[in-house]
Amino acid sequence: MSDPGVGDSETFRQRARDFVRANLQPASARTPAGALRNDRTDDEELAEVAREREVQRMLFDADLAGICFPREYGGQGLTPAHQKVLNEELAGYEFPTRLQAPTLSPCAAVLLDFGTEEQKRRHIPAILRGEEIWMQFLSEPSGGSDVAGALTSAVRDGDEWVLNGSKIWTTGAWWSDWGLCLARTNWDVPKHRGLTVFIFPIRQEGLDVHRIEMLNGSKEFCQEFLTDVRVPDSDRIGDIDDGWTVGTRWMFHERMLTNSPLVTVPVGFGHGGTGVSSLVGVAARDAGRLSEPVVRDLMGEARMLDIVDRELRLRIGEGIATGSMADQSAAITRLFSGVSASRIRTIGFEIAGTAGAAWTDDDGQLAFSGDDYLMRQVSCIGGGTTEMARNVISERVLGMPRERLLDRDVPFRDVPRGRASSRS
Amino acid sequence: MLLALSSDQELFRETTAKLLDELVPVGELRRLRDDPDGFDGTYWRRGAELGWTSLLVGEQHGGGSISGQGLVDLALVAYEFGRHAAPGPLLVTNVVAATLDENGGDGFDDVIKELLSGESVATWCQAEPPPNDGLGRTFLDVRVEGDDVVLNGVKRPVESGSRADYLLVTGRTGPGLTQVLVPAGTAGVSVSPMHSADVTRRFSVVAFDNVRVPLHSIVGEAGTADEQVERQLGRAVAIGNAEAVGAMQTAFDMTVEWAFDRYSFGRPLASYQELKHRFADMTSWLEASHAVSDAAIGAAAAGVPEAPELLSAAASFIGDYGGDLMQDCVQIHGGIGVTFEHDLHLYLRRHTVNRALYGTPAEHRQRLADIVEQEDLA
């Protein structure tokens, strides 16, 4: 193994460039994974996952995986500047899209922050080799934004814990390997104080993965049902009943999204994992409307939003990294990118005209813009709603009064959980 | 504004802010409301001594920057100008000084010296009356006749047109652009004041009726100034954006304070979720404006190919989203927000006027569409 720590960033750039050009294929013209389009068969999806694992392994063998992960866990121990160089050199090439979020961040990031030495040594190198794809078992069907109100229970049984409940909104759990799970271990204390975090393999007895069909037919999202899933205590992350300490950091990593230096995102790869403003231009051309001033106005707006989104991420990332901004400022990029991505969907739909209502396979970039519009709000819901981001910004960044919490100092067992229980 | 400044830049920004606090507090801005120039000479010279007019001028002409990137340093001044709604021809004088400096200006040495000391001010006669006021459109006629150059046409709005000692006039000679430096008071130049949405800056109509000046008044070469004019527009956009972001910052800070201080129905405005969420949106627009403005200024200072795209992205975003932010600040203040007595309008005006100069958001979006077409669809 060569010494990956060597050299300035230009030496590193040359090494990255040589690897990328010699080993990787140009990025596929197809819509990237995560766009929630119903445009792949399961076999195609599995083939892409397999290729991404393979590419991740190639990156690992070339000392280009886990740039900002510590060397003792298989990473390169380099800086965000090196990650940026790699992102630049990967521009226009394939990369392991599905292995970034949530595997590298927030899941691996949480392991780095809270995992035991043994847990880190076991999982992080495996993640960096592409052998373990992780999912967040965080949201629940009953919960939505109230993550700390988790109902999935974990009950101690000797050296093990027994988990029961249901988690939802995992992307691709049906081809993933491990889960990071927030569960309730104490019902007699207020909700934030009775949680604990566990990890476990997804493919096991008692864990049923159900694929959710979205309104456009996409089946990327899953719901899991846990029935007496047994987890050894050695697979607990953080202290018993202290899961909210882990959870707070977990959600910070989630809001950092592609701003995290732990994640690889080639330059020019659109936000929300969907092509964006250049695709809006392609749509205008495919619609034959490039000469219409109104369409050009929309093209300009889409490009503007793309650029501003990128520059905002850089600014907030810098602010958090240098400590001039609170970690909670990550909510600012989350809010902006959610709202601007939904606006860009609307622009694409607008430009498509009647092809937004009905399209053929020959409609190029206009195809699916109607479906995309129907799914528009996903960018403001997934990864924590924009409403939650607005609460975080106003309360944690601007210091405005917190919303009244009626479940704050009450044993979780006594907190109303629906219309029926609140009537008593 | 940039998150990380060098200690020299921070000192410069702070000194500028202190001077503005001292010389043009809001009481002074109100007093200057009916002043024909909108600022006084002593104020301007004090700022010039600090370096407000020398940052875009090379050392061989007596200028110099703080960081090596004069536009980045100037943007710090512009940001403070916006934060204070400060008067004075900062944008136009700097654009003219840079142009004279870049065009080898040995013949303009004395003028540059006067601009750097603050003894004189210059302005840029760029836009023309509607409907010919589109971004970058130029119709004013510049003809070379023997040893003279003759100008015919009308420019408006010209900032500090009645106060300026020198007018840099952008005109057309056949297919190409020509720029001419015309001293104020030259025969055939008439200046008439305009009404304005601003109270701190003055704008004029400047008409050129067979204005005849010597050939050496041409800045650069006749008919070849197109690229130079684009550079000037880029600088104007960069400085205008930085000012606008400064004005947004002050208005936002005032409104946050207000939300904590003002109680309705027994609780502060800041406790209402509907308002908290509006403040969150405004925070995202404000931070995004800082981010894209700084990126554009950095790119323009470095002269990289992405600069025009970033400048137009910044101008269109800051114009539109900043306008919404400003009006939300007014809304959250309620009735007091639309009175002259309250200070909010000073910053609202700064943003509003800048939004309409050097390209509206819609014009910058058209420029972005051109770039998308050239880059992605070629």
C-alpha cells in the first residue's frame, strides 16, 4: 500500500485523475439514483448497485476511498481539500452514488462519533470497501418529524436486546446490508431520555422489508417490520437511554447532506441527486422552445438557483468547519436546497407544456416531467421536512423562543399519541 | 460578506464602518434629504484618504489594494455602504477610476490623482432613456471628426451627474463602442436632476448636444471598447450586489430585534411560528445572497471565465429574493415600516434602487439562459 498521506494536493490530483481516467466509465446519461423515478427494472437496479460496490472497491484499492476517514479505519486521513479535488476529478464520471448518503454520512459518521473501537474497526473498513451499504432506521410510520417520539421498542434480555416495531423511508433497504436504528428503551422517562441506538444486519430473521410504491410507481423507498429482532449489546451505539445525544449528531450529519467532507459528490452532480438546471436547458431544447423569452427566463432562473444552492453550501460548510457558524446552520442549506429543488421541478414541468401531461419515449428530457412535478414536494420532505429546518433555524440559529413542547417533562408512556388517546 | 477576512481586510472594513458611523449616521442622512449633491466634500475626501477610491487603480497611478484583489477589498467598502445606506458616488467613481487606469491612462494621470484624493468625483454615463435602457444597450453617437470627437445622445439615470467633475460616456461608433471622458461644464452638456426612489443618492439626465472634445479624450481606442464596457458592467454589478447585501443585512438585523422587542397578545412576535418560519426563509435568502455575491466578486476579481455567470446569478437572486426579504421586513414591522420616521426605508431604498440599475433580475436571467445555451446545449 502506497502512502496516501504523501504530497500536496496537486500530487493527489494527478493520482486521482490517473485512476479516474484509467478505470471509470463516463457518467450514465440516465437519471441518477435517488431521483425517485419509476424508470428502472429491479434487475437493472441490482446491476447498478453491484457496479457501485465494485467501483467503491476499486477506489479503496487505489487509496481513494474515505478521503477524510482516519487511516486506522481504512480511510486516507486526508483533508476536505483533498475530497474537493477528488470531487473535481470525478466530474462527468460514474461514482458510487448509492454508497454515499446515508452509508458514509450519516451512518459511518455516527459510527466515527460514537462507535466503540471494535465497532469502528469492524464496519468502517467494510463500508469503505463497498461491502456494507447502510440504511437509517430512524423515521417511523407514527412519527414523521417527531423523530424522538420513536415507538420501536428494545427490551433487554441478558446480553441481548429484543427489538419490535416498524421503521420507514429507507431508500433501497432491499439491497442494503446494515441498519442504524433508534429505539425506545425506557417508557417511564420523557421521550428524549429513553432512547438508545443499535446497529444490525438488515437481512435476518424477523426483519421484513416491504417496498413502498410511491405515487409515480417508484419503489425505492421501503418500510421495515421488526419482530423480535435480537441484537447483541455489543451492537449498541452510545449509552443506554442516551440515544438522543447520538440522534442529535446523527441528524446534524443528515442535514449536512452532500456538504459533508465524508461524502463524495462529483462536481456538477446536481443537488437532490437529479440533473437540474442543465437538464432544464435540455428540456427547453427538446421542447423546441429555446427561442421563447419566457422559457429563457425559466432557464435562467433554474441556473441561478443551482449556482446559489452550490455557493450557499460552500459558505455554510466553511462556516461550520471553521466554527464561525453553529452546527445547526446546516438547516439553512437543507431549507434552501429543498425549496429550490421543488421550484426547479416546477420549471421543468412548465417548459414541458402538454408533454408534462402525457409523453412518449421520444420526448427526451420532457418525459417524466409530469411525474417529477407530482413528486415535487419530496425535496421538502425527505431528510427532515423544511418546516423542521425552519424551526431549527429560527430557534437554534436566531435564538427565537422554542415552540411549546407538551411532551417534554412527561413520561413518554403518558404522551398522547393520537386523537383517541388525547381525548381521555 | 466573506466569512474569513485577513486581519488587514478586517481592519479596513472596520475603519470604514467607523467612519460611516461617525460622518453619516441616519440623522445626517435625513438632513441630506434635500441637499442637491446628497453628500459633502469633506466626507468624501475622508473616505478617499482611507482608500475608498484607490482600490481598483494600479500602484503606478497611485492606487493599491489591501489583498491584491482590489475588487474584493472594494466590496467590503460597498457592503458597509449598504449597511449604512451611505451616500457618495462609490460605485461610479471606482468604475471610472479603474477604466482610466486600465487604459494606459498617462493622459488621464491628473484625473486619476484627483479621483484618488477625493478632490474630484467621476461618474459613468451608461444607461439610456427607455425603451433603450436594456442592459448593455448603447445608442449615444460618438463621431471622430479630425482632431475632435463629437457626442450626441442622452444618458439616464446618471448617478451624481450634477456633482461629477468628470463624465465617462459610453457611446457607439459604428458597430463598436467608444468611451470618452468629458469634463463637466463642457459646452453642449446639459444636466437635469431626476426624481428618485433613493434619498441618499442623486440621479440626473445628462444630454449631449454636439459635445465636442479633443481626440485624446477617448479612453482606449474608438470603436473597440465593447470588452472594456462589459468589464465595467461586471464591476458595477459586483459593487451594487455587495451594497444590496449590506442593506439586506441591516434591515434583517433591525427586524430580528423588533421581533424580540415587540409584544402582541402578551408575547413577542419572535414566538409566533408563522413569523419564525418567515425569519428562517429570510435567513436562507440572506446567507445565500452573501454566498453568491462573494463568489461572484471573487470570480470577477480573478477574471475567471465563470465570472459573468456568477455575477448574473448573484444579481438576479439578490434582486428578487432580496426584494422579498426587504418587503417582509416592512411587513413584519407593520405600519411603522412604511413611515419616513422609521429608518427601515433607508435600506429598502438602497436595495430597491440597486435592483433596477445595471440589469434587472429578469435581464440577468436572460444572460444566464444565454450561458446555459452556450455551455450545455452547444
